[in-house]
Amino acid sequence: MNETFEKSNLVYKIDVFLNSTIFHSWKDSIIVLQTTRDISPNCSDEFSLKLVKRCLDSIASTASIDTSKVEWSYTYNRKKKLDQKVRKQEAVPKDWWVEDLCDLHIDLYKQTIEGIKKRGKVPDNVIGEALHAYARRRIAGFSKGSVKIIDKSLTNSIIELIPDEKGSVSSSFLSKLLRASISLGCEETVKEKLKKRISEQLEETTVSDILMYDVDMVQSLVIEFMNRDLKTHSKVPVAKLIDGYLAEKSRDSNFLLQNFLSLAETISSFPRQSHDGLYRAIDMFLKEHSGISKSEKKRICGLMDCRKLSAEACEHAVQNERLPMRVIVQVLFFEQIRANGSSTENSTPELTTTTLNTEEDEWYHEKEF
């Protein structure tokens, strides 16, 4: 079949066809690469190995091309919240190639992504988006957290491909990977890697991202976060995050007071624009754990600084029968000081309801707290 036997033989003709047609087509290159999986693993002939390499090179090269030169068809079903002005400026999105590669088996996908990364022309955040899209497509139940043991190798491979750059993948994606790695019983080194990455972006994390974790896991993420060289502004959203987490966990009557206190005390030194979020968490705990003692109520309420409650939170607190009378008196006292326009060295600036997020706004307007 090669030139040794006859000129213009089958191998030669196939080579010409591949160069002139297949490797000039984005989707055909992917299809041919996918079919190479049918080649026997023991097959080591030069042509087969060369075919795989050339497919990989073609795909990596095409994915790395300037988006202004993309003129072929590609699959793009993910909706982007871009205004018309942005769409006109960037008719072809930077991650245009992501979905087409999701059909590849993980072994071929891994080689393809590594080839794209080596060229250094695709931003790390686009690589991260590609990995997220692949995980959603290939790991059954990934988004819902119900992964199966058969996906362990696949999950490990995706984690290995995550770029080192901070922010290259979202905190939400990292959280889902950590949840999957725990469920699948992945190596501790894998889980520790993910925990470190999440802690580096903890200020960008949402309550829904960490709600599936127990207190010990969340506390370990916070401690990892605190071990970094932190700036004050990054602590503010983390305090808000933990307040929200505690509020949601407190809805469970089996959530222990000690767990609440332990996590809340871990971030007690973190600055907060207001203590409204912490008050909401405390009130939710008191509502669902009506059987706790007076001393326990005193301890949990001691986490809160009444001077840092907004006027709206104070209005709710003074009518809250779940709070110890001493706390209600404190709220009334500081409200009176604020009303009179008095100030001391230790007093804090007046906080308005503009500091509240949507979730807290809805909470304050519920009939029953």
C-alpha cells in the first residue's frame, strides 16, 4: 500500500485526501480523530500514529486561530448575556470551539486540550470554560451532584487539565468538582488541590456553591483562605458568604449549635458592612431550635454587634420574641443614639438598607421570621 510497491498507491492517495480536504475542515478533523479510537490499541504502524498526531495538530491549530478569521460552521448553543454592541464587536466568541470537542472520548479530549494549551494562544479562562462544558456533557448528574463511580477516571482527568491561573475556572465549577471527587472517593491530593483552588476564589463563591458541604469542609476552606496574604476587601464578601451559609444550614433542626458557633467564630474578626446577614442567620437558628437554653441563646447572640444593624433590621429585632431581652434592650439603646444623632469614638456610621442584598430584602418583608 505504500510507495515501495507502486507510485500513487492507496496510502499516498489517502494522504493527499487528508491534506486537501479533511485537515482543512474543522468538523471533519474532529470526526476523523474520533474514529481513530477504533484502531487497535496494539496497532503501532506509522500511518495510524501519524494520523492521530495530524488530527490533533489540525484541531489545536484551528482552535487557536484569531476569531476574526473563523469562517466555518461550529456548534454554539450556550446563551451569553451580551448586548448587541458586544455581539457586533465580537461576532465569533472566543470559546466558539468548546462544544464541538465535547463529543471526543476523554483520552482524545485530553490530548487535544493539552495541544491547545501548548500553543499558548487560547486564554486560560476559555480552557476553563471548555472543561466545564465537557464535564456537564460527559459526566452524568454532574450539575446535580449525583455522579457515578464509572466517572472517577474522567473526573480526575478533567481536574488534571485545569489551568494554574487563578480565575481560569469559576468557583461554582470547582465546587462541583470537589463534590464529585468526594462522592467518587478520589485521592486526597486531588481533593486538597481543589480545596486550595476554591479558597483562592472564596470571595467569588456563592452560598449555593458550598451549601452541599458540611461545616467541617466549609471551615477548612475558610482556614485555607485565611492562610493567604489577605486584603480587607476580600474578607467582606467571605463574611457575607458564611453568614448566608449559616442562615441556610440553620433551617435544619439537626444543625448543631456548636457547629454554628465554631464556623461563625472563625470569621469573627472579618469586617462586615453590616451585621444584618449574621442577624438573619442567628434568627433562623433560634426559630428552628426553640429548645436551646438561655445561656446558649446568649452565646449565639453575642456574635452580633447591635450597632451594626440597619434601621430595618433593628425594627425587626425589637419585635423579635426569640431574642433575649438584653439584646432587644441593646438594639433599642443604639437605635435611640442613632435617632438623636449622637456619636462616640467607637460608634459606627449609619447603615442603610442599600447594603442589603435581594435575599435579605425578601427576608425582612416576610410575615413570619
